[in-house]
Amino acid sequence: MSAIKEAPVPTVAGVAFEDASARVDLKTIAALVADGTRVLDVGCGDGALMEMLQTHRGIDARGMELSQPGVNACVRRGLSVIQGDADRDLVHYPDGAFDYAILSQTIQATENPKLVLAELLRIGRRAIVSFPNFGHWSVRSSLFFKGRMPVTRSLSYSWYDTPNIHFCTIRDFVELTREVGAEVESAIALDASGQRIGMSMPWWFWNLFGSQAVFVLKR
């Protein structure tokens, strides 16, 4: 983890994102995308990130969303989105079609995370991935002391209705990047309050105290 470069503080034109309603990982991702680029947002939900990028970054955004309510919400925002499944439909995009392929809080809900990550890296010059960290101390504490699956801010579903099928830790994800031959260009770990954890901290500290993480990858 020591070779990973720390990503910049989330700002637009030198001004921090102030929208308190926006997810902290989306604000972090938006700060990592260069102005005027082409972006594919996979699992784009209601289009909040795409709208943020178009408004503040002037990017050309396209979205893919599995749920019909999510697609409808994107259309209401005037966004370009198709209904599709990350596990099956990314194969239809050509190599290098986008500057960034983004997957926010979705990789743990895919059937084949390794394949999806490889496809993101094929489609985009860079892939940006955010995910909840199942190695966080609160998750470990719930399992150890209560003997129950955890419900936290970043893992907010009960075990019986969660869409997450492949929980992973920050350490697990770093290992996955090695398996698909990706280079970690930069990374950010966020604690439970959404504050950045210093890059000078060792990986085990990120894995223990990082509630979620954002990685920028390239081939």
C-alpha cells in the first residue's frame, strides 16, 4: 500500500463540493475526474454522480443502470442512460471508448467482480471504483461480540435483503487489482464520518478504520 499515491482533496476549480446531500464517495470521485472527459458511470443509480460531473466538470457522461426506477430517475434529470447489467452488458462497449469507467458502491453487488473490473479497465483509460470496506472495525466488532451480520452506514442492509453478494476488504480489493494486472494510480480511504484517512498510515490501519475506499486504476 505504500506505493499508492494519495489522491487530491475533493474540489472543483479549487472549491470544495458543498452539497451536503451528496454521498461523500460521489463527491470524492467527482474530484478525480478531469474536465471535459468522456465518462461511463456503471450502476449509475439515480444519476447523481453524472449530474454532478456534467454540472461541475463539463464532462460527456453516459450511464448504465440495472433498475428501472434508477433509469427513470436519470431520464428525469435529462441524462443519457441505458438499462443494463454490469455482469453481462459491458462486453458490448469497445476498447478505450471512455476516459473513465466508474463503478461506485456496486462491485460488491456484481456476480463476477473480477470480470467486471477487467471490463472497466478495457473500456476506460482509467477505472474509478468505490466500495464499502467489510474489514472496518465496526463490522468485525458486530461479528465478534454480537455474532450478527453488521448493519452500518456503508453496509446499510440486513443480511436477508442485501444486494451485496461479494463483501470485500480494502486488502482484498488491492489483491484483486494485482490479479487483473491493474496499476493503482491513487487511492483514498474514508472513515465512518467521511473524513480522509492519511496516506502515511499503514495498510492495516486503512483496512481497520476505513469505512469505504475509492481507487483510481489503469492498465
